[in-house]
Amino acid sequence: MDRPEGLHDDETLIDLIGVRFSAGIQSSIDETPVNSMYRPSITQRHSYARWVRNAGRAGFPIAGPEMVIGVSNERLLVWRTALIRARPRRFAGAVALTSIHSAGVHRRVFATVLTLLLEGGTIVGVETLHGKHLRAFASAIPSFNDFKSL
């Protein structure tokens, strides 16, 4: 694969994975999750709007509900997806790895979620169906805690 746009000249891309925003997780360490009585399609739109608001406020790049994320030796990078979902198309931005206070991976019913605790206590979650790949991806983030080994 060609070197995706957005990387610095001296930056090494370690891994890439296609993900989508994770609906339904709390967005701050101070927030209590709320259940909804709306239809799933409405709930999904509201969840995405809330995710965009909170992730954007924390400085996490917004590339749409589905995105490609990459991890380099310096940053977590975000791209809009190409027609083939796992390929980066347009660079949306990046977060310094030092801004990620904690990273963890946990299973949901059908997906595996990467949860990032950013500065200011904001929680950003992205999910994928590729659990093993996501765990390997997350291991490149210095603050990743793999509690599975405990």
C-alpha cells in the first residue's frame, strides 16, 4: 500500500484498521449512560451526533461514522474511508499518543471496542468486528492496558 497522506516525513506507520464510532458508551468519566426509547435508526443518529460533539471537543479527528485509524510511533491518525472500507482516503487529523491517558479493548455482543481516555476525562470509543486485529493494533499505543493477561 502507498504511504497514506497525513504522515510526517520521519513518522513510521505501525498499523491500520477500519472502525466505526461506538454508539452507546459513555463519553466522559463523569457521565452516566442513558437508555433510549427511540427506534434504533433514530438512536443511532443521536448517538453519532453525541459522539461527534464529545470526540471533537476532546480534539479527536472526525472522519465520519466509519473511518480508518492508524497508529504511528508518534500519533493516532484518522482518515475517511475509501470505497473499500479498510483503506484510508482523506486525512482527517491525528491525536498525539501522549494525549491518550489510557487505552483498552473490550468485547461487546458482536463487536470489539477500543476505548481511549483522553485529556480532560473524555472517552472516545471506536469498534470493529475484527477483535484480534484491534487488540494487536491497540498494543502499539503506549498507554494500552491489556487486562486480559491478569
